[in-house]
Amino acid sequence: MKNITKALQDLAKAVNSNDTVERVKVTITLKKPKASKANAKPKGDK
């Protein structure tokens, strides 16, 4: 998360110093880590 924060701060500085930029849209999608196979239940178990 610190890398994302730093990147957004750097982007804000770059945009603020550039008068030709009107708008910036950033989308960040985080995905959940996959479950460990050691903890996963085998298929067919009820």
C-alpha cells in the first residue's frame, strides 16, 4: 500500500505542475490473495 500512496503523491505533484492537465482519473483494483492449498478443503467434502 505504501507504494500506491507514494505513486499517487508523485502523480499529484506532476499534475499540479502541469497547467495543461484538466482531469486525472485513477482506478485501483485490489484482489484478494488466493487461499493456501494447505488450508483449502478438497472438492467433494461436505
